[in-house]
Amino acid sequence: MPSKIKITDREVLREIKNGSDFSLNTSDSTTFLNGNTTGKVQIKYTIEAESYSQISNYEVFGNDTIIIRSGNFVDDGFKEGDTVYITVGDGSTGDFAGSGEIDFVTDDEMRLINLVQVDGGYAGPAGTIPNGVFSGQDHDYVFNTSDFLAMTYRFGLIENSESFNVISKISNVANEYKIGGLTGAFSPAAYGGTIKSGQSGDLEVRFVGKQDNPRFSSVGFVAQDALFVYETIHTFDIHPWYRDGEDEDLVAGIAPEDIAKGDRSLKYSIEVELRRTENDPTAPITARDDIGQNTGNVGWFNENLNNQPTQYSFSNVVYQNLTDSQPTDTIEVGKRTRISFLVNSSDGTFTANQPLVFTHSKRPQGSEYQTSNLTLKEVFVKENVRCLIDGPAIVTGDIIQSLQATLNSANEISVVAEIEFAAPEINQISVGDTFLTACEVEDDSLTNATTDATCLLISTGTYNVNTDIAGLWSWEEMDLYTHPVPFEDGVSEGFTDLQQWIEDGVMIDHGGSLNVDNGAFLESLGYGIAVYLDEDNFEFLDFTSFDLSGADSSADVPQEINIDTTRNYNLAEGDQFNFKKMSTGAYSAPNVPYSIQVAFKFPWQEWLAFNKAPDVFFDNTQPQNGKNKNTSRYSASNGYQIRFVAQAVVSKDGINTTYNKFSNDLRIRYYEQNDGTAPDWSCVTELTRENGSSTNGVVLTSEDTFVKVTYTPDVPFGPDPLLYWGAIRLEPINNPSFDIQELSSYGNQL
């Protein structure tokens, strides 16, 4: 369909000059894209559109049907049911100018109904147009006056000399918004497609209405309702400010070759497609407006707009970890970080109430943003905050929690920004991710067209990632039970320190509380025996976790967890040294308590490899080169200890926080060792047949073997023989597991 779209009004506003909501200094704008990288801008358009067929060499018959000798009604986009405004006829018949509706249409034929004459000298019957063969006049047209209430708005940020396109330099797909059902009120358009990393803002559109088209006013005709008028407001960030692979150049201050180096600059281009309805693709009105008619004037970092020298500089960048009141050299994730710095004006143009804009952005890898369904601001974790020099601190940001600037002199200001991420942003940041911060300043006495605005690249660095959320889980102290101390829940008391031997069994009685009022839930829970250097450096010799799959894993209700199983040791039913239990207590705001009992045997299998053992334990004279599962090897040795570790992983808002609880140092000894001294006991083991004859140390498979162990103390028994116990353990040679048989005198007098 021959069509024309005309931008009758353009306004380009910048956040630093016109405010974060673009409501300030609204008469101060430009008609071309200007500003600095990372800057937020708003472009307002008034769009006039028309759609028509110019007819010549045509015939009218039946006083309602037009046949054209050249052109194509269908190709021009007309269809049955469209309303039109037509001008036909000549001086011999009198001109007809008026409205109608298409009843039937083919490539070269159009039949009209509901004809209403508005203008012209045609004097025929009402509801008709003049018959005849006409050569056509300059004002013989068929205008489409149907409602076009859907818009597809495509835009591009392209280099001034670049051929027209609307491809995002972030996502490599077209930037496209769509909206249907337009009314006289502004409504938000939806960003198209599943890849949304090119979307940095939003688009609002309204249909102002249909107006008379004055195209033929010179001959006295005005095409009624043949001009469609729309208004659009597009708010976005000037990008890209960073793409994968530009790290070294960014840090070195080298602008991207394709869009910003030298006198290269981005400009703004659009392509508008108007449809009757959003789902009707038939012959839309389509046209482009390349604002490159007025080339862009966009600056990269540390330059005044496009490649102009700047009077601004910065110095004295200092980071502080406010959460821990500690200095740092980077942005802390999971904590609040303060960034302070000085900005200098060599021309002395700083005054009170002058605006500036501070920016934070992650520098993601290409794989994170090129096919992402997250918006540019989400995947780049990007935010701008605007404040006034000597004005109050701005505390409304989602990432930049506070921003304040202080006037030191006309040549210097102090800027303090505080950054703390919420759960959605924390989920976008991983260990090793990098960032940048920037600050845009300008002389506020200058206009948008003459501004000296500069976006200073304040800092680049690598995040220190600590996403833990405090206060979701609390641990009690561990009570440790060994032979011969019986466990009675809520009554008995265990030990907090132990001196044990490999193979010995221990039962941990423990508890923890979950802050359910904080919307948290327990993701996982486990216990282990660890080779421990400090709370950040330990490896598990043995670990067991509780199966929480049957518990509600939402934060909507307190988790009811009741588990009663075993460690699968070869022990008698109900033996406390085989416990693996967890039960839920009564809610007491804001916590739900859990009681936990879990048993362990200290690993002894030196024939099994423990590859995670610290390198300091390497010894090629020992089994597995010293890195084996003999617990005693790591106890009080080379600065390491043996400790129990309780580990709860708690989830809130998609963030997992690990809460560890460490026992005291456990002294674990090898066979026949006694803290460096001779054993206090000796023993004799005898293996016999049922008739009393010796098996010569062999466990028989063809008949029963009787095991007798005689323990002899170095000194006589004390007054209370109940304090003594003994155990006989039997296992396969080179046992690969905890498959060990145990007979204990626990609870019986020796």
C-alpha cells in the first residue's frame, strides 16, 4: 500500500538535564540523539500516517464501481470492509469527494457502498459516484480511513554512517515493540520475541485520532479522516557501554572501534508498522524515520559527547564494606559497599543543586546476554540514580541504595554511593563476574544542545561474591554421646569434647531453628566428619545428608520434617550409635525448632584413598601415599584437626545460604595409642571351635567360631565397674565400607 509516515515533532530528553522522570526543563530538548554511554534518554515522537491509492486511467460504472487500468488495489492493501475517502470524476461530470465502504475488491476493481458526498460538483443521485472513463487528475485518490489501532515499533542504535537497521548490538536481533487496541491514552507496548537483552527501557503509545488530510486543500478538497496521528514515548539507555571481549580496552580507556572510536557516534533510527489490529498482517502502513538525518552526538566514557575534550576528571576512589565496617577494594555482593570519590572541574563550573548521575553495571559474558530472556538492565544488573549537589541523599534505588554529592568548591565535589543487591540481582552475579561504575556530570547552565556532559568511568573490578543471608537459621551446641553413655532425649547430657579411637561410634544430639517468619525454608541438611584447618578450609572424610524430599519446600508453610532411619551400620535394632533422626518442634515466633540425632563411626580404612586430603599429608611410605581414610592421621597433625560439621542450606527468594556449625577439636587415635603414652590395657584374642580347640587365628566358614577377648588393665579396676566397657569388632580384610560387625558390653558390667 502506498503510504507515508511523517514525524512532525521530535523531542530528545536526557535524564541528567530533564530529570529521572523527564518532567524537568521540558522545553529544553534536541531533535537528534545526544548524550553519553549508559545515559538514560527519552525520545518523543508525533507520527502522522496516510495510506492511499492514486488512480489514473480509470472507469466508473454502475455509479459505484471503479476499474483501474494501472496499479493494483489489493497490492495497495485495500480489502473488503475498509472505509475510504475518495475523489473521482472531472469537470464534465463534476467531482465527487466523499466517504464510502468497500463491498468488493480485486486487483483492478473496487465496488463501494454507503457512499456519502462531502464536497465537489457532482450532482448525481445520493449514494453514487459519477460514471465515465477518466484520465485522472492530480487529486483523484482513494484514501483508506479504516482504524489502524496496532503498531509495531522497531528501533536501532546504529553508527552515524551505518546503513539503516534495527538490530540490537547486544542481542543481535531486531529491537521491536508491539501494541494493539490503541486508544487516546498512553499504553505500554510489549517488547517482542523471547530474546530481550536489547530492551533497556519501555515504549508508550497513544492514538491521537484521525484527522482531515489537507493534501488537496489547494484545489478545495480535504480528505476527511484520512490522516492518522499517533504519539510515542520511548525511554531507554544509550548502549552498548560494554560487550564481551572489550575488558582490556575498557580498562585502558579505548573506545569500541565500530561505534565510538574517534568521531564515530550512535544515532537513533526507527521503522513503524501500523496495522488494523495486532493479528491482522494485511497490508500494514510501513515507513522509516532515520533520525540520522540529524546525526547522533553520543560520547563514550571520559569524553564530552562525541570525541570532544572534557574539563572533568576524578580521583580518590575508595571502597568500604559497610556491613562489616571494613575497608575493601571492590564491590561486595551480599553486603553493602560504599564507593566514594572526588570529581574535578578544571573550569570551576560546579554549583549547588547541579545534577549528576551515578551508574552501576555488571560486565556480563556474551553467553549471558546474547540469547537471554532477561532485559538489558536485568542481565547487566544496571541502574542509574540521579542526585543534586548539596541536595539530600537519594535512597530510592534498587541497587544504588544511597547517592549523595557535596560541593567542596567550584572545582571539586565529593560523591558517595552505597551499593547493595537484592535477591534478583544477587542471582545474576557469580564468582569471577566483573563490574563498572560511572558518573555523568555537566554544567547545568548549558542546554541539551550545547552541553559539556561527560560520563566518567569511575571504576572497574571483580565482585567479591558473598550471597549469604544472615538470620535464617540458628544452631544449638552439639552434645556428643559415646560408650557407655545412654541417650535419653531431653534428659541426658553428652560431651562437647572427645578423645576416641578409629572405628569408635559416636552419636550427635543436636538442634537448629528455622526463621519461617522470614520466608525461608530448609533446602538441605547434613553432617560430616571433617579434616579441619579453619572454618573456610575443611574437607569431609564422611558425610551423610537427610532426605528432605517429603517435606514442603515452599516458604508458605513451616516445614514439617520427621525422619526416623539409620546409618545402616551393623548394629542391633534401636542402637543409638545407628541413629539418623530428625523431628519438628512447636513453632515459637519467628522460629520452628528441629531436633536431630545422627551417628558416625570414625573412618579407619587406610587402604581407601582420600584424594581431598591436604597435600601436607602426602607420604609415599604410607598407604595411598598418606592420603587415606585413617581419621587418626589428620587429628592434631600439621595444624589440622578432626571436627564434626553440621551443614544447613537455607533458601530465601531463590538465594541459598549455608550455615555451618563446628564441634570442638576431636582427638582421634590409632589402634593401641593413648595420647602418646603406652596403652592402659592389654588384651589377648582367642579364636576356637565349639570343642575348645584353636582355629589358629582363622575365622571358620564351615562351622561356628568362638571369639574370646581378655582385657587386662595396667592397674586394678576402680570402685565402680559400671564405668568400664568393651567391644569386639569384626570386618572383612580391606573393607571398602562401614560393613563392620560389633559386639559391645555397653550397659553390662564387665
